Amino acid sequence: MGRKYADDARRPSVWDVDALRRSMDALQVSWSHSVHLLGYLARHPEVAAWDDVAWGDLRSSPPRRFKEAVAANFSARSVDLVSRHDSSDGSTSKLVVGLRCGKKVETVVMRHGTLRSSRVTVCVSSQVGCAMRCSFCATGTMGMQGDLTRGEIVEQVLLAKRVDGRLRNVVFMGMGEPLNNYDEVLGACRCLLDDRWLALGGGRVTISTVGVVDRIRSLAADEPRANLALSLHAPTQDQRVAIMPAAKRYDLDDLLDALDAYVAEKLRELERRGSRKRRNDEKQPLIMVEYILLGGVNDSVADADALGKLFSRAGAAPRFGGRAMVNLIAYNPTPDLPYDRPSDAAVAAFQKAVQAHGVLTCVRITMGSDVAGACGQLLKDTRAPDVEDAVRARPGGKSPRPRARAAPAPRAAASARRGPGGRRRGARVAGLGFGVAAYLAAPGGF
Ligand code: SF4
């Protein structure tokens, strides 16, 4: 039987909701049909083409011109699942996702907890590559190659939902700096949070940033339902600049002021929503601070002390109302990047020194490093056809090593301190982003 609707992946995603709305307004078709169609697609992530839609199951009966216009102008799915890589322990699945432009990004599905009460989190990419060039991050080596549309971001979540229907949380901690693609990330967040569609409200969507100050200031007002995670990674401006070149643009004091403003707006929003319990529960963090421990670079007890002072809950007016949680992430070694993983003992000593200031901390679980799905390992470019290649390129692997890049930052001096030993969860799916591990380490997320 012939196809009723011709699909063309070059058309924008139907989740590009603003474009959909403009199209329906031009046709003078009620918006409610679009709302019901998107609700149907959110419940049926298996739909890949318009002919897969059971139109009779929609909660309204859209007119024929609605169906024809939607099918003629939008894609039911604009991204493809190119390949899937599961970690040996089943905790992590890395999805290589093909975009309309021909480039690829990575999405990571993480399962944590017991089999019965498993919490499933998806880490989505917001850009192809990244302009921020953090020296410890594989994605940063790609440079900036493009922004994803809101539709391409939402569709990553739908692909993940197909892989594991228990999906509960979404974190923007994959490839890219989400706040550098602000409008599209915000648009995607609204689709994810909308009760009629993905219904991931209640603190289940988290945006991570290395610190784009003006956007942090606007985020709490623009989308207060999303959580914020800050990738800090060093307790002083000089140390930040040394490992994160983008930090030159954003002074640490300005960044902390912006976070104070963000938390103040969050507290006002909780008050407006009547969420007194969350507003007043001092043990409930309102900001997550991510800190990657690079062996011999930023993991000394003096660094921990400086970090603890920044986020101390003591005093009459502690930063962020004392509502920050610091997540410590032991670095996931990545080929060609000049850093080492600190020992377990160094991580424990660091945590103890931060906690001495009364700061909430946790140490994240590493997941997905065997599939290069762990923090900072996401990489997709022309020199490595698949992240898997980068993983195999390690000594003893079968593929040639990727071309070396210039050392971007002070070289880690602690090669002798590599790894705490033992197999990490999920190793061989090539890397969850740094923030993801931090998110997973937080009890219940936010
Ligand atoms: S850590 Fe995040 S912001 Fe930094 S280069 Fe990697 S993807 Fe970009």
C-alpha cells in the first residue's frame, strides 16, 4: 500500500512549536488540534513518520487540511538513531543521533537505583560541538559547529523514551553550552515541562552552564520551573581561566552575583507557587555546583578550603541563601586530554575539607565511561566517526589515535595518581558529561 503522507526529514520538526503555531494560525485551524497531536506524539515515541499516526486516537478530530498541512510542512521525526551503545553493566546507553544537517550529536540514557525503583535520566545535547573549549572536555576539542533546534532537542528525549520508557529526568549536560543556544533550549524546556506533552515538571529538567552570566540572570524569570547547575570546577578566577578559557569573559564575582540573583528569583517563584515546604527547607538545594576533580590540578585540600568558603552556609547572609549543593566529580580520563583522575583518597579528603565549611556535598557516580558516555567524553566530529572510535583509540585499542590537539591548559602533573582502580559503572559507552554525574550524585536530583 502506498504512503499517504510523504515524509521528508529536511522539514522542521513538528516540535518546533512556534513554527507550527504560525503555520496553523495562517490556516486558521484551532491550536487545540496541534496540542492534541503533540500530546499523542509524546505518548507514542515510536512514531517515526506521519503514516504511523493513528489520527483517530487523538483527543480531537482534526480536519483534513490540518493533517495535510502538518505533513506537508513538518517532520514527525527529524532526527535518526544512528547507533546505540550499551555499557557492560546495563546502566548506560549512549545514542548517536543524526541531525537534518548531516551532523551527529550524542544523547545518554542513564539508569540508576535498583531494577524495581530505577530512576532514568536522559542527558541531551544542545549544540554540535561547543565554543567554550573547556580544556578537560572532549566536546570542547570539536569547536562550535552549530546549534540544535528545539525540535531536535525534544526528539532526543523521545528517542531516549523509546530506549527506556521509565524516563523521569532530563539534564542539558550533553554536547554544547545550553545557555549559548538560549532560545532553542528554552523552547525545548517548555515542551518538556508542559503537562499536556512530556509533563516533566516538578524539578525534573536541569540546565547546566559553565557560567553565561547574562543568561543566568534571565533564566529564573524566563523559565523558573527549570533547575540550574553551574559547572564551576575551580574556586578562584585565575584557576578557572586556566582550565576554562571562556571564564575570561565572566568574572567569578559577577558569576556568583548572578547566581545569588537567580536563587532570589527562585525563592520568589516558590513563594508565588505556594511551595512553602521547598522554599523553607534549607536542606533542599536550589543550585547545583559541579566541580570536576582533575588530579594534581584543582584537587588539593587548599582548593577544597577555598571552595568551602565560597559556599559556606555560615554567617548572616550566606551565598545563595546557603542553598547550593556541591557535586564532586572525579575526572573521566579522555584520550589526548592532559589530565588524570584523582585517587579515591584524594576525592574523600577534598570532600571532607569542603564539608568542614558546612557545605552540602556529594560525590558523583561515574556511569558510561566504557562507552565514552561519561562526563566530558562526548565527542562527535569528522576525525572520530563515532565516539566509540575515540574510546578504542586508547592504548591497546584497535583504532588509530585521534589527531592530538595543542595542550590547552596546565598539564596535570599527577599521572602517577591515575584512577582509583576497579571497573567503573558503565565503562565502555564513552562518557556522560561532567554535569550528569554530578546530577546523579545528588540525592533525588533537585
Ligand atoms: S564542558 Fe560543557 S561547556 Fe565546556 S566545552 Fe564541554 S560541552 Fe562545552
